[in-house]
Amino acid sequence: MKSVAVLPGDGIGPEVVSAVLPVLDRMGLPLEFRFGEVGWTSWCETGNAVPQSTWDLLAETDTCLLGAITSKPLREAEAELAEHLRGTGLRYVSPVVQLRQKLSLYANVRPVADVHADRFAFSVIRENTEGLYAGLDFHGLGPALWDVVKDHPNAAATGPELTSATLRLQTQFGIDRLLRFGFEHARQNGYRLLSLADKPNVLRESSNHLRGRLELISQEYPEIETEILNVDALALWMVRRPERFGVIVAENMFGDILSDLGAGVMGGLGLAPSGNIGEHGSYFEPVHGSAPSMAGRQKANPMALFLTASQLLRHLDLPAPAEQIRSAVRAVARARRAVTYDLGGTATTPVAAAAVEKALSGTVEVRQATVIAVGDELLSGAIADTNSTAVSKLLDQAGYQVRSRATVGDTLADIQDAVRARIGVDEVVAVLGGLGPTSDDVTRDGVAAACGLPLEFSEQAWQAVCARLESFNLPVHEDNRRQAQFPVGAELLPNANGTAWGARVEVSGTTVLMLPGPPKECLPMAENAVAALPGATRSESSRWRLLGVIEGDIAADVDAVLAPIGDQARVSYLWSYPYVDVTVSRPAGSAPLPEGLERVLGPHTVSRDGRDAFAELAAGGPFTLSTVDLDFAEKEFLSGVGDTGTGPELSITGGAEWSGGPTEFSGTLALTAEVTSGGRTSTYQLSVPKRGPEVADNAAAFFAWSAARALNEGEKPMSELASESLSTGSARSAAPSASEVRR
């Protein structure tokens, strides 16, 4: 069994460690975790940021997991020492620097991987012991250094006392072991390119030294290509084309800058792991630092420490649990239901860690889709985009979450950019429209360019185009041949209702569907294409159509009821005046929803299938309205009820009270309905904001709902249901007061 020293450190370090370590413990890893002290508190109390007991612990363990370290400038370090230690000549040295120097940890390894998808994965390997951070930094130059710089005009104008100089130390010993480490890392991880970041056009002598060593050592690794790039150009390409890199090797300062840039490329410091590896040991730490201002607030993202733990496990030759953790972090990051503030969420550190633990069991699966509509006429509003709505519904029914929809014009660059941005991110990208008959057809070019594929001519599709045109006695023109061009390797999708065929392209884990624009052509093809997609976990939905409340009245109670099942349930609210539609979605086969949900929503529920109050009343069967006497909205009520036919007699009397005149829209409208049916009289009440003329629709719906419940012999009056709801803990009654209802 391997042993790991755990040093929580400073700031948010203890918080992320306490959130992540229990999860690692419960994984049953063949590891022993042993805790030690390090950091700012130790410095302030003892004058030593790394006590001897910690060095002893590091000597007894196989590696180290570090939370975070606080480092402060010289003056602050002196001022925060215990009083009896001040002025004793103690000098603060960062624990990170001490660990790297004493353990000879010369290689800082920063994996940079796309957490949300699989678009890129590379490593930045920074030399830790020399370069511009070797500590050869001088202010006030002695004769030896002054002799080196004195001919510089600025130095000559300043003098040695007020001149500073820093030396970039590069030794053959340091260069060779770093390059060999980089090549071995590339070989072990399947990378085929090693890029050396330097500045050979300026630092000519030292860069030429680097180049010579690279050319020599690369001969030992013939399967790995090499290149030398100016560090500024490399930084540009890290942002623009991160997928082109494998291993990036750099001296200390260049590597420091590039590795933090890599953290930004992958989504932020809250996702970035790192490892420091050398001849006499190793330690692993998240990149985010101690963030003292955030300490104690439980807002820190634990994902960086999870990924750091994954990196540590690979170092200890435990690849299976390492990959399990990485996959779990990716699943939670993609789902975005339990992420911290830096990723746009509201989850606390423990909540985010719990979500990763749940994902370790494979219970979190998110299959995403994007729908992109093409057409200038859609952007201008000349034509309504009905295709996107219909295709989104098809994808949702197939178990794909449509995470984004976009509309772009008939411009090659816009189409290409929109599609390329989602490749590798979503499982499906549906591109609708823009497949015109001749020269206005740019969608196929944009899709092909986004996929990195050339177009090829399909004789099969061409014959179908010709046959379609000839069937209508239309001439076939040479430029119609564009409709028979598709990205190389695409699966063609025949169009039974038009000339422009579609296509399905698989690239970087994404299925790109390219479909024509006219709905009568697009939608049948979309149905077939979506039906043929890889099977996804189907979702189940429960619906409630509510009256008399808004989202703010019930959301907190709904969240509280659903809290025990966590991110298994997804709640959405749709305001369709006067109703609120609540939908709770969850993976098929999930456990039943908590009973408390019905207690919260039941008193306000008009229907469970989306029917409004009038449809619910009609569904109860024919009846005869013997008496209708409503103080308000009688016309709207009778219009909605329509022809009731013959059946049981129903009498309804309705009262309405409000402040001000009938055209003054402020305050609340208090409604009362007394319904008699089958010898039984029931009374219902509701208060709603008097927001405008449309409040009559709200009142009419309330009267219809009251009648529907009265006709249902098993239904209890709203007041009774409200009393039951309150007695079981619901925070809202079915007839909220004016102070409880807000729009």
C-alpha cells in the first residue's frame, strides 16, 4: 500500500481537502493518508513554514497532496511573525520553493485538458530549478555583474548602485533532464509532438544552447516530432488551436506564464491541477492558490483538487481510479447542475464534491445537443423559425438536452464558426437550412469547413436531384450539381419531399446533422435522423399546471422537497398567464418523486397533463349549467365553457372584491366561488394581483377550475386541501393573501 502525505495548507486549502479526501477514502483506494502541517500559520507561530515534522513525514511517504499555500512579501512576513520572533533574522521562504529545492523537484507538470468535452488535451512541463527563477536576482551590482552590463546606455546613465539584473541560468544538466522528462511524458501518454517554448530570435546564445540539446536528445525518441516556437506565438496558438499541442516544455518563467494560460484555456484556475516531480520525491497541488479572501465561505471549486488527485494516482501507477475521477469531474462540469460560482453555478464546495462522488458511480450522464438555424430571412424576421422548435422537441424526446440554439445568416464564416464551436462539446449539432438550389447554398461549405473535411460529389444524390427536377418538367442546370456535394465520408440523408439531400457527419465525438430548410422537407428528415442517433438515457417528466401562484411562491418549497434526490431531478417553470406550468424531469427508471412534492403543488394544480381549467371541466363529461351568477368575468367564463350539453346540474355563484374602479389595475382581486352539484355545495377562494384587463381571464379560469373540482365527487374543496397542505408542512396556502402573491 502506498502512503500519501496530506498538507491542507492555508486559505481555501483545508476546505477543498476536507471536501475531497473523504470521497477518495470511500473509493477504497490502496492508499494511506497521513496529515501534516505546512504554510502561513506555521510560519507565524514558529518562524518555519515547513516544520521538521513535515520533512520527516515527506521522507516516510511516497508522495504528497498539498491544498494551498499563502505567500506574502518580505515586510508582511516579518510583521505577522509572533512578537518574540520578530527581528531575529528569520526569513520567509515559500514552502513551495522549499519543497522544490530540497526534494529536487525539477519538473512542474500542468495537464491542460478540456473538462467539458474532448477537444484538446496537452501538458505544459515547466523547469522548476533554474532559468529566470533561479534566484540570481540582484539590485545594486557588484564589480563582476557591473562589468557585464555597464556598456548598456541605460546602465551607464544610472550607475551600479541603482541598477538591477537577473540572470537566466540554463545548464546542460538541467536542460537534459527536463527534455528527457518531457519526451518520456509524451511517450507514456501517447503524445506525438513536443514543442519547446523559448525566444530564440532575441535570446540567441542561450536559446541556441537549448536547441542543440533538443536536437541531440530527440534522436532517442524518433517517434516524437519536435518544434521550437517563440513563446509569444505559442501562447497565441494555445488559445486559438489548443488541440495542436501534445507536450510543451519551457524554462521556468516562460513555463510559469504558459501553464497559467493553460488553466485559462481549460476553464479557469478552479479546474487546473499540477504536479511537481523530481529525483527525490513529488507533490501535487491544485493551481488556484490559497485565496485568503474566500477562506471560510465554502465557495472554492473542489474540481481542481479532484483532478490533482487523479494526476497523483497516475503517478502512483493507479490509472483506473485516476480515469474514474477525471470522468466524474467531466460529467459534473458538463451537467452544470452542481458547479461553483467560477463555472457559473451556485453550489458550495461540499455540494460540488458530493456531485463528483455521485458521478463516480456513473449516475450522471448528460447528452447534449445544439440546434443551428441558417438563413438571413430568419434573422430579419421575414420567416418564423419553426424548424428549430420542432427539432429541439425531437431531440429532447430522444433524451438529448438541447443546451443552445443559434440563428446565423447565409455567411460562410458565421456558419463555420457556429458549428465549429459546438463540435467536441455536444453529442449532436443539428444544422437546419441554407441548402439552396444553386449559388446561395453555403451551409454545406460551412459545415464541411467546420468539420475540417473537403466536399466530394455524390453521383447517387445527383441522380436524385435530376429525377426530382425532371418530374416537375424543370430544367437541370450545371450549378444544381452543388446539391450533390457533401463532406467526405458523410452518410447521406435522402429527401423524399425536395431536391436537397441532407447528411450526417461524425467528427470528434459529435454527430453533425445537415438538413434543408423548408419544414415539409426538414422535419420528416429530422425525425428519421434523430431516431437513428445512438440511444440515450430517456427521461421521464411529471407535469403540473397551476393556478393562483407564481414560481416565487413555490420554488423554495419544491427545491426543499427535491433536495434529497439532488441533481437527479431537473425543474422548469413556464409562465403562461394565468397558469404556471411546472415540469420535473429525471432519468428513466429513477426512484419515484418524493410525496412532499404533491403536497406542495397539489392545492394549486388544475391538471397534470397541461390542460387548462376549461379543458379540465369539459373532461369531466357533460353537465347542465342551471345557474351562473358571477360578479366578474361572467362573459369570459361562459365563452370558455361553451356548449355543455346535458348532464348533472351545476350552479355557480361567484363574488369578486377589489379596490378602486374596474379600470384601475392595482392591488388584488379577491375571488369567491360557490358551486352546487349533486346536492353538495363547495366554496373556493383565490386572491390574485389586479395586474390589467387580462385579470378577467384569471377569474374565468378560477371559476372553471372551481366547477371542475365540484363535479369531481372525489375532489375536496381548495380550502380543505390547503388546510391539509399546511398541516403537512407546506409554506404556502392555496389561497395566498395579497401580501403573499407577487407578479
